[in-house]
Amino acid sequence: MISDVKKTTEQKMSKTLEALNADFGKVRTGRAHAGILDHVTVDYYGNPTLINQVANVNLIDARTIGVQPWEKNMIGPVEKAIRDSDLGLNPSTNGDIIRVPMPSLTEERRRDLIKVVRGEAENARVAVRNVRRDSNEHLKKLLKDKKISEDDERRAQDDVQKLTDRFVTEIDKALQAKETDLMAV
């Protein structure tokens, strides 16, 4: 029972770390990358929908992303969604294609990207802590149902805390590496 809780906890925490690394991969250093728009949602007939489900997203050149909505009436909402996202991009419409030029990385833009990256890291830390909380509640329920002893519960909570500390440290290392990457000229 306790080993199942620990195993589930570690799996959830590692998924959080994988998601953080995927999010860090989307923060590019001045070069266009089609995946940078993956988390942008557009209002599609009243439903928030990912941009790659209403349009083709591809690279026009090394510094420009092309977005071609499948429906003509979606050009405006897609352009607005890109502009309103936290990426700081300024799309322009050219016929039925939306061009999204990637701004060159000035010192200010690098600092903005670092703020975005730090926010992503903090969200990952919160997610790891939420997994810890859920695991501890599960352990307390097992204790209440008299399926484990108090000593086992306390040891298991200590192990869960060690897992939490380990994953928070890994998140901090990933953040440090990404900040170093962003500040490199």
C-alpha cells in the first residue's frame, strides 16, 4: 500500500518535471519554432481550442512562423489569440496567412522570457507540492482506516517529503540552465 503511494507520487512528480522541460523547450532564443504556439488557445465558436486544432502552423523562414487558419472567419480570432498570449509576439495578416515574426532578443526581451520561464518553474513547484499534499492525505486516510501504523505513515511522509525536495531541486536546476541559455548572447 505505502509502496503504491510512493510509486504513484514519484510518477506524478516526474511527469510534472517532463511537462516543465517541454514548456522550457517552447521558449526559444530568438529562432522561430512552430511548437511555441502549442499552448495558445483561440475562441472557436465559444470553445477554447488549441491553435493547432484550427490552423496549420509552420515555419516560413528561420525567424517567422506562418499560421494558416482552416476557416477564413478564424483569421481575426487566431491573430488576436496570438497577440494576447504571454509570448509577446506581434502577428500580422497577409491574405489568408498570419505571419508571426520572432523578435530579435534584446536585453529587455531576454528578461521578459526569464520572467516567463520563472513563472513556469514556480507552477511546476506548486504542482509537485500538490502531489505531496495528495499523497500525505492518502497516507492519513490509510492510517485512519487502520491499514497502516502511525510509524509507517510518518516514515512514508518523510519519504514523500524527500521525493518532493529532490524534484524541486531538479526544477531549480532546469530553471538555472534555461536562464543561462537565455542570457547567453
